[in-house]
Amino acid sequence: MADDTPEALPDLSKAPGGLKAFAQAYKAASKSGLFKRDPELRRMFEDNKVLLNYLAHQEEIEAASEKLRPYHEEFERLCDDPAAYERQAEALFAETAFAPFRFTDADLSRAFAEVGVPTLDGASRKTGKLMRKALLFLATKERRNEISMRLLLLVPGYVQQGRHLDALMIEACALMTAEETDDANPFLGRMFLYGLEAWAAAQEAARKELLKKVGFNLDPEANPDKVEEWLDKAMADPESAARWQRLLDAHPELQAASEDTSQLMVRRAVDLLDREDSARLLLGADEIRPWVALLIERLQPMVEETGVLRPGVKASKAQKNRAFDQYYLPAMREMTKAIFTPERILRLVAELKAYRRELAAAGDKTAILCATSAILYIEREEEPELNSFLVNLCARSVMKCGDAADQEAGGVADDDQTTPAAGP
């Protein structure tokens, strides 16, 4: 419980105007024990403690601000050097004086429960939007005002220490934070990142505890094949699978994270195909050849739609998107469904595992993760035509064969005739 002794309360006796009378009432109520007898009255004072403290020191804050005038030009030069400003801001706001301003793990959990859980491993537009929504959810007008006043209360101390540029940085952040806007600012963003780090650490600790409870005792650096072998055994054992499900049911926040992880896994699997050495996974000409006539037939309406073969005519973005959705993607899906039988998928999984072993030998952890994602994504696939990795693999194989045919014929591909990646 907060200390309500007179010595612990804000000294408002020197406050300007009517605050003096308010201060006397505040002290009298504390000395008389009225706060203890009337919790509602105490709550009213406690809810406004920051405002009262700010008003009590307003003259001191204004005097400190006046002393900073000679340093404004120097501060402006610092602001004009983003790298130098960032270094000074990082050092300043890492100090313990700013720990109370940082958002917490609990804050982030509350925000993500409201706006949705982001995928931290991906720099997608959706992740960025969720982060912004979470920050704005937490940075309410009331919280911004409180943060602004508490920042200004620090200014006199930094001026007294002769840290004038730091004091100006604090003052600038306070003024930005107090503005009525839907935009965040660098200070709030930095405080949000502290909470994000704490939240991510808590999520990781929870995942590790979950794995420990279901018997996962492999080292984080374990060979991917061993990890996969453990997962296969765990999921094949009804008791282990049931225990896993019970734990997930008891931790709904991990279920939400699991759904985001699944989406990230799909993206990583498709990212694997961007690597030059992944060409070994592409379909051979013998698998594509039987489809050439049908693809030409199916894609002819797309050519008519976009007009890409008419010299000097470029299709609009809307035309390209419509042609892709109506003709290109359906053709790729039909081809994918026919080619990737269960036996062909097993062959591809074997090729991916061999590829992953080579990546592991080279120590390429990012590529290993992408290959593992691809394996997990396709190995039990019953609807290959809806699998983004398999559809993209077919599309890229067709494109490669087309490029090879153009080279043999001495043709040159038009740089504007790019084909969008095939989605699910």
C-alpha cells in the first residue's frame, strides 16, 4: 500500500494560486487518517498524483526550460544527425530513470489480446500494422498526458547535472507525447520495444516449458532430422498427443501463437524457392511436357485479357490481377493436383531432406528452417492444389522451362512480363 505519511506526500505548500489551499487540505487529510477511513477519497487523490506533482513543480520546470534556451541550436544540430541522435537517445532512455515509462509484458499481452498477436519472426505488413495498433491501444490520451508530465518532472534534475542536450531531448519527447495525434513517436516506440522484448521472452519461456512438459529434451542445436523424428513419435503416440492437446487447451495464448507460426511456416517454405540452389527441387521437363498444350490452351484467355503480347501495350494492374486469379492460378493448381500424387510428394520430401542435410553441413540456419518448414508443410498434404509451396514449385518450374526454351530459340524475355508468385 502506498505510504500516506506527510513526509511521503507531494509538497504542494509552495504551489501557485489555489493549489496552496489544496495542498493544505491534502496534508490535513493525511495527518488525520481520513485516507484510511475513506478509500474513495484516497483513490481520488492517488488518481491525480502525477498531475498534482507536476503542478507543484511547474515553476521549477519552466525555470529549467528557460535555462536550456542557449543550447537549442546545438540540440537542433544533434537532431539533424539521425545516427548521433539515435546513439544519444538509446543511451539516455536506457537509464534506470526511464524504467517506469517502459511498457511491460502484461501491457503487451493486454494489447495483443485486443488487436491480435503478431508474428515476430516476419517483417510483414500485417506484423507492422499489428504493432502500431498495439502501441496506439496502450498509448491512450490519459497515458500520454501522464507520461508527458512525468518526463517534464525529470527535466530540472538533468539541467542541474549540466546534461543540457539530454534535458532538451526529454522535453521534446514530452511535448511530442502530449500531442493529440493517432501517430506514435520515437520515445513511445522505444518504450514499446522494451515491453515487446519482455513479452517475447515470456512467450519463449512458455513454449520451452510446454515442450519440457511433453518430454522434448533435445538440444536447441540438435540435428533437424532428430527433431523431426521426435515430433513424429510424439504425434504417433495417442497419450503424448493427448497430453500436448491438454496443455495447448490450458494455454490459449500459445494456440494463437501457434496459428501465427503456421502462417510463418508457409512463408518460409515458399522463401526457400528464392534460393538459387533450390533449383534442384524444380520439376523436370519430362514432368512438364505433357502439360504444355493444356497450359497454352488455359492461358490463352489470359494473354487476350492482358494484351501482353501486343507490342507497345501494357496491361493494367487490375487486368493482371484478374487474369492471374481467373486463368493462371487455376491452371497451376490443376497441374499441381495431377503431378503431386502421394508418391510424388514422398519423393519431394526425400529430396528436401537431402537438401536440408547439405544446408546443415554448411551451417545455414535460416535455410535449414525454410527447408524444415517446407517438409512439415507438404509431407502430409492431401490437397496439393491448395498448398502454396507445391503450387509455387510448379509455377516456377514452368517458368524455368519457358526461359530455357526462349534461350534455345534465341528469344529474349520482356522484363515487364513478370508472373506473380502463385498463392494458395
